[in-house]
Amino acid sequence: MFPNHRPRRLRNHPQIRRMVRETVLNTNDLIYPLFAVPGKGIAEEVSSMAGVYQLSVDKIVEEAKDVYHLGIPAIILFGIPEDKDLEATGAWHDCGIVQKAAAAVKQAVPELIVIADTCLCEYTSHGHCGYLQVDDLTGRVLNDPTLELLKKTAISQAKAGVDIIAPSGMMDGFVGAIRTALDAAGYQDIPIMSYAAKYASSYYGPFRDAADSSPQFGDRRTYQMDSANAREATPGNRT
Ligand SMILES: [Zn+2]
């Protein structure tokens, strides 16, 4: 206790501060997000995020080469498909935009880690992160049927050469379901990097512009977490 304990001793010199600093951010910690669109030679700036572009696969490959040479270890791919439907076909089809982009990047820059966002909101006609019944305009996503689509999506992404699966839709049981499906399909070595604590928030606005994934009706509060609940986000407190 004070006066024996004087934590400022460790703050007096810049080199000592350097030595005891707990958190250091360098290029090893970075993941570069890329938004893939169909077509060729396309670079469409996202209006709400200066310097962020929707890119066609050829442009994604160019960008991935730059990213790799800058020492950034990984990219994460989001896809904007040509067509959207109720089953999110573009997410899990082997010719989906993320599958094409992943295969092209892995061929051009095999050492760059490719992560795939594994969600359905970019691919559903209504913009929600899962499956819902045609006549249900409340945006109440059906959890378990959505897991089936996420399993198909993850397997298809792994097949395309994706190194890490990143599910983001906040469905109950989604990590376990995807793990079981990947293992059964022979992808035991593919890690899952889940956005396991994701809050319903308007901070996602610019991202939704980039990924063209705003819900057409309702909101995501029945599946993303309530931002008032910090304890719920902590491992061990989840139910
Ligand atoms: Zn989503």
C-alpha cells in the first residue's frame, strides 16, 4: 500500500513504460476486411466509409497481394452476391462470390490467411442473418433451420480454400453446429473465429452499407445481444 507502493515509479521513463506495457498493437494483430462483388475491374467506394471499396475478384486479388507485402497476416472476406433469396443461396453455393474470391486469393497469395465471414445477411432477400418464414415480417429468424444453412456455408467456404471460418450471426449453438459439420466433412483443422458476443448496435451502419446487408424490415434485436448486458457477454455467464 501507499507510501511503499508507488506505481508511478514504472511510469517515469519512456523505456520502462515500454517494458511494462501490457498491450502492443502491430501488424501481426491486423485483419484486413474486403468486400467482394461480381464483375470485373470494379472498385466502388462505400459512401459511409471513405477509402473502403466493394471490389470485384480481380481487384481483391491485387489488394490481397498488397496486404500480404505490408506484413498483414490475414484478410476477411464479405460477399455481395448478384442475387439474394430466402435461402441465402449465394452464401453456401460453391460458385458463391466469397468462394470465388477465396479460391482466387489462395491461388495468387497462398501464404495469406483468408478468413470468411460466415453469415447470411448479405445473401438473404430480407437482409436478416438467418432463415425466416416468407410471411413472417417481424424479422423473427428461425434459429435451428439457420444452423443448417450456416453448416452448408462453412463447408463450402472451407472447400474453396478458406483458412478460418468466422460465424457472425449470433444464432444459438452456431459454433458447435459448424464445428461438428466441418469435422464430419474432413475439415478438423479449420479454426472457427466466432463473433460470439455481438451487440445490436447502430454502429454497424457503415458496415451494412459496405456489405449491402441492412435488414429490409425489423431489426436484429432478437438475435444480437442487448448492449445493456455486459455479464451476458462474458464466458461462463452465457446460458
Ligand atoms: Zn449477418
